[in-house]
Amino acid sequence: MRCRRCGAEMPEGALRCEECGAEIRIVPDYNPLDDVLAAQVKGAIDGSDTPLDDYDYQTSTIPTARRNSGTRGGQSSRRTSSGQRRTSSGQRRPKREDRSRRQLTPQEERRRRVARKKALKKKKRKRALLLTGIFLVILVIAGLIMYQFSYNGYVKKGYKALSSKDYTEAETQFKKAIKKKPKKAEAYEGLSELYIEQNESDKAEEILLSAVDKYSDSVDVYKACFKFYEDTKNQGEIPLILDGAKSSVADQLTEYASDSPEFSLDDSESFDDVQQLSLTTTEKNIYYTDDGSDPFSSKTRIKYEKPIQISEGETEIKAVSVNANGIPSLTVSKTYEVELPIEDAPAVSPSTGQYDTDTKISIVVPDGYTAYYTTDGSTPDEDSEEYTDPISMPEGTTIFKAVLVNGKGRLSGVTTRNYERTE
């Protein structure tokens, strides 16, 4: 015998196919044609002339017991109170399900249990995945809503408005962000960019300095302020602000710090000779001026590469160090005074006396000095006649006076000669 479903060979007496598990029908399905044929045969025996074609197919002509019996050849069956069927002979017939279940092998039972467990686990897994997916979608939606009204959300919307030149909206969003978290840098930086783009740097500086003063313990606020000065090429303000910061804040802003240069000369004393000033630093470069201007921003600033000559007189040197990030140190300023010794009164020849021939008067002029003289007895100065070459002694009586003046306008003593020239 072969299985109707898969066609596999079936052993005698088997109730299920070992290949596909299909149940084997021992009792064939009910066919009304069997009753029709039986009725015709009986009619022929009884002498009835009812033809086969005139047979009434109505259900009412077929005995209920036969319709429900599922038996062949008129054998009827009925159910007992326990749910089992009895044949017409009174024997009990087990349910098909009971018979088939009793016939399953232990291996088949285990396979069925394993299959049911797998199906149940798969169903639970699908349900869990579905619930997880729904939960994640809810979380994402809630997160997006919360982000729109968060600090980062306001900042993002501010920059988006700034990129599209919607300055009013950008200002509104940045200020909302600052109100939400006033100690963070991003909103201040965005607001600075907004005002710089509109040529309102003063407005940005005012807001940032106010924030630094109000939130002096916030490193982020200081960074936003310093970034503004970097963007506006005004780094010279950074060391001034950093100098007033708390040590706990300054320690976290070392990239903005620059050590001031050291001077080799003390300015508390004056010098009587020309000096050489050396500057040293741990930073990248040193810039200085000797005209009193700002050594970081002045166009007259000089990059320090060799010692500075301090000449006679008063000289002010201002210097700053600049670190690798281009941030200057605080400016160091020192004023030096050099007073060279003044020469004694100049040597004048000839000496005082009477002369009867044409005589030349000469003055010895040391290096760095200029000689001036008078012939009327007045005291000479820089406004008097400058001596360049020996001069002829005037006729008659002459009171000749001479003086030396150095490069800084300091005058020596005056030399006086009395001459009388006769012919």
C-alpha cells in the first residue's frame, strides 16, 4: 500500500505515513452513489421498476444512520457516552485520533514537541521584536521632539538661520540656547559670528565680556570670548582678560597663555655708557618697540633677533612674547636712561694775549660733540655760531667763548679767551 500524499510505500497495518506523517484512511469516504446502487439492486429483487435515472438524490431518501455511519455494506455505528463509536455488532471502535496518537513512535513524539516549542518561541520572538520596534519608534519620535527644544536644537536652528542670512531668527535661536545653558560656548560663538557678519563687533564684545564677568567660573565662556578676539584679529585683548581669570579657570586655558619676555637690564638705575639689552622667552617669538607704541599690533614693531642698543638719553622699550597659537603675552615696558660723562670745557687756541698778526682761533671737538662759539662775550649754546673750521681773530679786543654740545643736547663747560689784535 502507498501513501496518497507522498506515494511512499506503507507497511501493513500502519496508521500514518512514516515519510510525511499523513493519516491513512482505513474507512473510505462516504459516497452517495453506493446507496443508489444498493437501492436499485433491492428494487430489482422486490420487483420495483424505478429506473436508475429517476432515483431521488435528496438526502431524505438516504437513511441518516447510513449517512453518518461511514461504514460500508449497511453496517451502522453509534457513539458511546465516552465518545467512542460502536459498530452494529456492538464492538467499540477507538477514535481515529486516539488510534493514530497511540501509534506514534517516541522519536516522532519528541519531534512534534520540539516543533511545537520552536513554533511557540518563534511566535514569542516575533511579538517581542514587534513590541521593541514600536517602542524604538516612540523613543525616536520623543527624542526628536525633545531635541527641537534642547540647547543643541536651538544652536543648530540658529546656525541654519545664519547660513540662510535670516539674522533675526538666528539671533532668537542663539539667545534661547544661551538662556537654557548660559555657561556653554556654542551659542555665544554663534551669536558672535552673527554680529561680526553684520559689522556689529562691539555688540558681540559687550555680550561676551558681560558673560565672562557673570560666569567667571566657566571655561567655555572664556573660550567663546577668546575665539571672538581671534576672529576679529584682536588677540592682544586675550592676555588682559586671562590675567584677571581665576587660577582654576586659567589652568584650563593654557593654550591661550604666553609667558612675558624677560629683560636683561634693570631700569631702576641710570647708565653712563651705551648699553645692550637682551630679551628672552620660552615662547615662539618676541616683538618690541622703542617709540612707545603697542609691540603686538603696531606697524612699527620689530621682531627681536639680536640685542637692542640703548643709546644716550631716555629710551622706552615695550615687548611681548607670542606663543605658537599667535596669542601674545602681557606687555612688558621698561624705560632706560643713559647719561654719558660730559667733556670738560673745550680746548681753544691760541691762549689769551695780544697779537699783531693775522691769527687763526681753533677749537678741539671730540667725537660725538659739536662746538659753538661767540665773540661778544655772551655764553654760547646750540643757537650760537657753529664751529666748523678755524676762524680769523677779529681786530681789536675780543672776548671769545666756546662750548661743546653732545648728541643729546648736553653742554660742556665754557672756555673763555681774551684777545687783542693790533696792526
